[in-house]
Amino acid sequence: MSDIKKIYELYIELKQNVCIDTRSKKIQNSIFFALKGTNYNGNLFAQEAIKKGAKYAVVDEPVETNNKHIIKVENSLHTLQNLATIHRSNWGEKKFVIGITGTNGKTTTKEILNKILSSSLSINSTKGNFNNHIGVPLTILALNNDHNGCIVELGANHQGEIKELCRIANPTHGIITNIGEAHLEGFKDLDTIIKTKNELYDHIKKNNGTIFINKLDSRLVNLIQDYDKVVFYSCEKQNEHNKINRDLFYFLAKPLLTLYHQGHIINTKIIGQYNAQNLAASIKIAETFNINVKNTIQVLEKFELKNNRSQFIKTNNNEIILDAYNANPTSVKLAIENFKEIIQIKKSKNNIIIIGDMLELGPKSNQYHQDIVKIISSLGFKKCILIGENFMLTKTKKQYKKITSLKNCINFLKKDTVKNHYILIKGSRKMQLEKLIDIL
């Protein structure tokens, strides 16, 4: 019997309990996979995993022990991925897996869609943004016979990565939320990003699956070519010039988003015009799986975004839009433009934009950061704080404050309490700008 077949039998025997962290509660009665990274080596913790309750440990380096429950393989990560591939195949051909990728909005769309589908079906989905070569296998390995379907978020920072994740997850349905400039250190240019994201559609086409596409996005529409198993959606801003089509989506931002679809009015707790397309996509996909529209409305009227994604926070002193989950040139531009519309609706005169560095943008990083400064200035914002080494290199108006680090920004804001302002906080995850909330 091959190692992978043996390990799969053990995985089923142990009720599909897999663990990669000895500190996790899941270590009990699990198969521990000793994975390696830049700053860690799971092989060093294999014996500790057994002591803490793991039934087996899969390693790819020699471990000084005679314990037969430590299984040596050529590559622990590849074994984990192959185990997930086998399980995906065994889980069921008639069950669905929805693959979601995109430069912006994939996590939000995944969270919204998961809430809607879970109102009527048993769904497993990617936890948080665990969407890489480790997270996708773990999501698939969490599938059990009770699940009707799965939503898998597919992230990438180099070409070929989506293709490999599709090999593991084998999605039957797929959506690319949008394609923009991000992770350019790995991708190098926009054309490579497009090719990489299109690896999802390529997989769907080869397997005669269903593709969901925003028909207003010409970049995505061009990827379909002559493929016919496509479901289109779009969401347009409602105004007096719209010729209302009941089958389409329309939205208003007040600033909370209200959607209009098939004669229904859906009042959400979500801000950000850029989220209108994510909502429309989720509703359209749910319709494909025959989810009752009343269920969808009930879910969306209660659903709130969390984890630093387009959150509206009211403190004792200020009203804040916190969007510190991700930042790239496209998402930052949209956040600033949306903030401008919100303060116009609120007729607010006291406003501050706080923007942190956008990371992994490659050799054009300086240009991208300067472009953001230009957008802020062109929209007439008078108060702006720019945080990070990249923004320190930009040319700005004299009244704009440039600060080297989050720590220095916190010290700066502590000197003079900010009160009665609308504030946008936007930055990359690594900047941890959510820490500013406590002093605002």
C-alpha cells in the first residue's frame, strides 16, 4: 500500500482530523503534518505533536525516534495537498465547489455567499482568508458527507498558483470578482495577473462547469470567449435615467447599501459602493442554487462585515470607516472615492483620511503611492495622514502629514485628540491600522 493511501485510510479512521499546529486544540486524535516555512520547521515538533495527542505525524525530515506513528514522506506539504485531492474526488461528483478569486472582494463575496447558502444548505467554506497552498487543502479536508457544497477562496501571488489550487479543489463553479494591480512583486505586470486569475476559468471550462461574470467588467467578459455555461450579473447605481429591468440589480448608497432586484428592496448593513457588485454576485449565485429570495433578504438585512473589512465604527469621539484588511492601488482608490460620496451624503465638513502603505507593488511602488496622493488631493481632502516608508517618499501638500510608522502615528494622534470627524482608515493587513481605533 502506498503512503498516500495508507494516510488517507488513517485520515478517515480518525474522523478526518488534520492538524498543522501543535498549539491547536485540534491536535487531539489528529494526523499532524510537519510543514516548513521561512521561519519554522514543523519536523522539529513532530514528537511534541504525538505527546500532545496526535495519533500520527507526517514528516519529511529524519526524526530520531522508533515511534511507528511518525510517517516519513518525501514532502509533507505535497502529501497534504495530495490527500486533499483524493478526498475531493471521493467526496462526491454531484456536490458543488464554488471557486472564488479576484484582486479585490473575494473574501467579502465568500463571506456573503456563505451566509446566504448556509441559510438553506450545509456549506463548508474557507476560514478567514486562508486561501493559499495550505489553506485550500485544509478547507477541502474539512468536507464531510453532510456538506452539500463548498466555497473555496483562491489566492495567488505568482502565475500557476490558481491552476494548482484548482487541481486540489476541483471547483464546479467559478467567479473572478475583478482583476487589478496587486502583488506585483510576484506577478510583475497586469497581464500576468490576468493570466493567473483566468486559470480558474480555464479549469471550469475544461470540466464543463459554470462561470459567473460581472457583465459590466469588459476585462472579465473578454476571458469567456465562446464558452456558453455562463451566468451574468451586474449592479448599477440607481438614478432617474435607469430603465429598470427586474432581472438586474440596482443600488443606492445612503451610505449603507440598498439593493433593488426583482421587485425586492434589500436594506443591508454594508457600506462601500464597491461592495454592490459583491452583493449582486452572491445573490445571483444563490439564485442558481435555488435559494429562496426571502431567505436571502433576511440574511442580508442582518449581515455585517467584520475583521477590518469596510466596517463602520462609531467611537465616543468619531465615526470611522475601517478598511484595513487589504490595500492595493485599485482598492485604495475605490475606498477614497466612496468616502468622498459618504461625506457628501452626510454633509460632513470635518473629515480625515488615514492611509497606510500598499505593499508588494514591485518597482512601480513609488508611482502607485504618488497616484494615491494625487487622488486624495484632487478630491479636495484637506486633512490626510499617510503612514509608511513608501508614502514618506511621495510629494504632498504641506498640510498632509507623512509619518514613518504606525507607532509614530499613534503618538502623533495622542498629542491632540481628534473629535467629531468622519475618518477613513485604509491600509494593507501588515500595517495593522486597526490599532488606531482605540485612540480615535
